Amino acid sequence: MVNHQAKDLKLSILDLATMYNGESAWQTLQNSTDLVQLADRLGYTRYWFAEHHNTKYQMSTSPDLLGAHAAAVSNNIRIGSGGIMLPNHSPLKVAENFSILEALHPGRIDLGIGRAPGTDGLTALALRRSREAVTTYDFPEQLDELLSFFSHAFPNDHPFKEITPSPDKHLIPDIYMLGSSNGGMQFASQHGLGFVFAAHISPQLAVPMLRAYRENFTPSSYMPEPKSVLSIIVIAAETDEEAEYLAGPAELQWVRWGTGEFQLAPPTLEEAKAHEYTPQEEDVRRENKGRFVIGSVEKVEKQLRKLAEDAMVDEIMILNMLTEKHTRHRSYELLADAFNLSPSNQ
């Protein structure tokens, strides 16, 4: 069993491209551009975009397009999807798109794959264009197709055997399964793929699922050894008090989501500070504590190293959710310094 040393912990970033404080779509995407360039300079390992649909305040609908832009404006950092929600897509088209990205930016592209639609049922229907596609669970077949397109390894009698997604058979990104339950872990371990667990969605399952992935991993042509990442919301600042204040909007937003309020704009710092939680909201807020790591950079560093050790991972992917650009950048700068990141250490 691999002995993961906390001192070697890598840090990465998950971006939802959220429109904070009434920002325009252009400004939000410019903020993502600036952040990926900062992360590149600081030595973060990878920068992924999520796939969400029918949201009023998130621009991350197309992680492949955003990834193409991010890779073009950066130099060293790996770029990818967190993830491509495969039920919304043709496996062939995903293979084509990510083969092109890999050709443009060799050795820097990741394909994170999700099993959920990343949206509501009506939007899923609009994406997939048939009710049968929405109600049929065929993810295992979709995943097999996708991997076969990349490996050019369809069975001889398969109707897709002669389809060529790319003229170059070596254009294969690093492939990861996303998960917040047992299902993603099983696909990742059985197919020999990387695994990223969303602890900000299911914090209580993160450690057991990530440990089970390593214990059950089957080597493959995609990955000879297991690669696992824990994703969680991290808000670091100079002091605990400042971090708690800066985390106010994210905590309030998760409380709103937990009580069925999905269409409100992301709270501002002032709104979060002035908000008086109802008893029901306080209960949800307490239940959400495991989704966050909040505090001074020293406190956050200790918690992340402990999480990584417990989960047997050597990489943490950070969902930041800070509403102010300068505090967002400062949080990542503090963490890069605490973990001794540098572009050459990737």
C-alpha cells in the first residue's frame, strides 16, 4: 500500500464560474481566466471546470470549451472537466473533443466524468432530446463506449469498431471518475481510472470511499496505479475571524440550497453578515460543517493534511466560493505558500 506523505500534498482547483456581486458573464469568465493564470504561476496541479445547466448565476455549462480557453492562456497547470456529465453527451463527441484538447496541449488535459445530469429533469430532456434518453440508465454502456473510442478497442463485432475519433490513437487524456457515493468509486476502481470524490457533497462518505477505491483498484492502460483526489470547499485567510467572515456567503448559499432555495443570487458579504438564521436554517448550517474547511491558513493546512492522510490521497481539489476576487486570490496564495507549491513541483 502506498504511504502518502502529507508533505507531498498537491492542491488543485474546481471552478463553477459563479457570477458574484452582480458581475456580468464577461467579468465572471475573465475572473476565471485570471485565476487559472494565478494558479499556474503558483504551482497548483490542475484546474477543472464543472458542468452545470439551467442555473441563473453559473457560467460553467461547457467545461470542454472553458478548458480549451484555460489551457491556451496557461503554461504548466493541467486543465480538465469536473466533470463532463456523460449522460448529456455522445461518447464519440466527448472522445473527439478531448482528443483535440490533448493534441493542442499534450500531457496537460484531464477528462473527469460524472454520472449525473448536472441539472433538473426538464433541462436534461432539452439536452438529450428524447424522453427515452432521460429515463434510461445506460451509463455503463456509455462509459464502455467512451473508453473504447479512446483505446480503439471495440470488439470485432461491434458496429462502432470502424469509427475513428481521432487520426492519432495516442491522444488520450488522463481519465477520472467523479463520485459522491459508492457508484463512482466502483466504476473508477473496476476500469482502472482516476477517482475524485466530492466531499463537499457527501462529506461523511469521503474517507471510506477514497480508501475503498485504492483497496479495489484494478490497473489499466489508462492508469497503472491509482490516482485519487478529495474535493472540498476551502476558505483560508490570515486569521480564523477573517476566514469565518469571508465564508459567510458560501455558508448561507449552502443553507439556501439545503432548504430548497435554488434561484436566489449568491449572497454578498454584507447580506451574509446581516442574515439572521432561523432555527431550521441553523440546523442545516450545522449539518453542512463537513462540507467546509475554514480558518487561518495554519488551521486549514493542518485539517487538509489530516483529511488527505485519512482518505489516502495526495491531492486536494479546492472549491473556493469566495465572493471577492482579491480575497479569492489571497486564499490561494496563502495555501500555495503553506504547501510549498511551485510550477516545477507538479
